[in-house]
Amino acid sequence: MLFGVRNYANFRPLAACRGLPADASAAASARFAQLIEWCGEDALHGTTWITWAEVKAVDWDEPAEKPDKRLHEYHQTPNGLRMTGKCSWSPAFAEAVGLERGEDREWPEGSEWLVGDTLYRSVTIRRRNAVTETGEWQPVWKAMETLAAQHGDDNVRLVVWFDD
């Protein structure tokens, strides 16, 4: 959702493929160079960055461009359906709908299949569903917000890269 890497939910990425900033900190630049030396240039990808000003401007209600590639799984409970996860591959689902192993298919929004006691549903999620208010990104946002209070929203950025 943020950087366009492993974008199974099909969001328009906010800050994809910007590369390592020329003025990145010495510590970030050194770590990046060290990882390239250890792992090779092909081991790291998706290097990019985002400012606190950009994070603050996010429309968290914006929906993804298409339904999530992972079908959402639900199980019946005494209180109704409860989401239990997302699946990118389920042998039971594949057999029920005639998919071959590794076959990738997009399903229309709202499509549903009941397979045994599991309901599979095609869902388009919103940004707030991908990065929740109480989720793992909150300590990062808090640190950026604290730094921005001292240095300004445009002067605080998060630099990221990904490995395989």
C-alpha cells in the first residue's frame, strides 16, 4: 500500500521506486552499501522513501484499485461470520472452483464461495484496512510525528528497501 512491494491488495502505491535519497543519512547509506556488498545488488529492491507530510496527507478511506488478490476467509461463529485470514492459495478452494496450482486469477468484488465451513470472499479494502490505527506501523508514525514537531513535516522521512 505504501511502497508498491508485495502489493497483494492492489493499492496505488504512495511512494514507490524513488531510490535511495542522495542526501540519506550516513548511517542509512552505510547500511545500504553494506547489504549490497554482502548480498549483491539484486538482493535488495523497492528502495524508496516517504515524508511525514506525505503520510499526514494520506486519504485512509481511499479504496484499492481492484479487489485484494488474496481471498478473505471467514468462519461461522455463534455471533456470525468472523474473518480468520486471507489466503493466496488454498487447496480446498482451488479444488472447489477448478484452479490449477499456481494459477492466478482476479475475482470480481463481492464474489463468494462456501467450501466446507469456510466462506471465501473477494474484497476491495481501504488504506485504513491495510495500515490500521493500532497496527505495527503506529510506532513508526509516532516517531516521525515527534521528529516532525521539531524539524517540520517535509524534513522527516522514512527510507526503506526490501529483500527477497
